[in-house]
Amino acid sequence: MDLILLGPPGSGKGTQAQMIIERYHIPQISTGDILRAAWKEGTALGIEAKRHMDQGNLVPDEVVVGIVRERLKASDCSGGFILDGFPRTLPQAEALDITLQEMERGIDHVISIEANKDELIRRLTGRRTCRNCGIMYHITFDPSQSEGICDKCGGELYQRDDDREKPIRARLQVYEKQTAPLIEYYRKKGLLRSIDGVGEIKVIFQRIIDAIEE
Ligand code: AMP
């Protein structure tokens, strides 16, 4: 099953992707995670990407398209994948279509997770991420057991530079302008499944399962 998770920053794509992995045993491809890992490793790509990310802007299309094209060739994607945070622009969506055609496969569902702006800002400003395994917490809604420490791996929790108020507003604007048009793009293709992203994590996950399996 080839899936795309679409939705503004803070809509819960990463959290839901984790649950989809457990249920369907397909890997998550998060371009944000890949770019952060590249920065952590100190590669030229990572350093260049961080400049855009810290401002809340998108990394150039050709960079992320190249990353995803390579990643899709890996053997663990043969039975399906979850794209999380990609595509984010129309040119990325078109490049993905071409890549998948070349691979003689295609997207099965595009899950669009929706949430209002106030909710997104509340979630993003309180978000803390594990430096080691990337799992996310929220200081109020989903705190770790021991402050600043990841329950799962013991890694240090930190606030991403782009999870501060100014870059968050920029990211939400970028989403509206550049990514939201993809909703129509996939609706026209008959692939779009819109999900209410407000509520309990498990309930939202059930909505996704229902949309996939209906
Ligand atoms: P995320 O972890 O998905 O919220 O992504 C964090 C940041 O990484 C974004 O604000 C962008 O700067 C960059 N990024 C991630 N995915 C993409 C993409 N598909 N296209 C362009 N930039 C991206």
C-alpha cells in the first residue's frame, strides 16, 4: 500500500505514521527527518537544508525529489510506504507521479489530516522532539515521564528551532500557499481521503483506518 500523509505542520502526520507502520508494516519516509539527519551528520546537503528549515521555508524541490527518488528504490519500500511531509509542492507531486510510473506503481490513498490554526500553533509550540530517535512529545498534552528525557530511548528532548512561534507562522503560511493546493490535485485524481485531525490520537487513527479500508 502506497500512502501519502498530507496536512499542515502539527496536524499529527508523524504520530499517525508511527501507528500506520505498526499496523501495516510499511516504512515511513519523512523528508523532514531525512533532512534533520543529514544536518546532524554535518553533510553539505544537511547544512544547506537547515538554512531553509530554520526560516520555516521549504528546501528546494530538486533536493527533496532526489532524496525521495533514491529512498523509494530501497528494498523495504517494495510492499508499500508512507510518505510523510512529501510532496509539499505541485512540482514535487508531479515528480513523484513520474517516479512511481517508472517504477510501475502508484499512490493508493492520500490521507489529508485537517486541524484549525489555533490548535496547530498550540501543538507546535509545546512540541519536544527526541534528539536520538525523533519521537515527539507535547509539554502539556503528551509529556514524557521524566522531564526532558525520552521514555522510549532515554535521549534528550529538545525544541526544534522551527518549532518556535516565528518559524511556525512562516511554516503555516508556506503550507497554505504551496502545499494546500495538493488537496485539490489529489481530489481530482480520486485519491483524497480527508480526516478530522482533532481529538484523541487513537480516534484519529481509527478514522484513518476506516478511510483506507472502506
Ligand atoms: P517537517 O519535519 O515535515 O515538518 O519538515 C521540517 C522542514 O523540513 C520543513 O519546514 C522544510 O523546511 C523541510 N522539508 C521537509 N520536507 C520537505 C519537502 N517535501 N519539501 C521542501 N522542504 C521540506
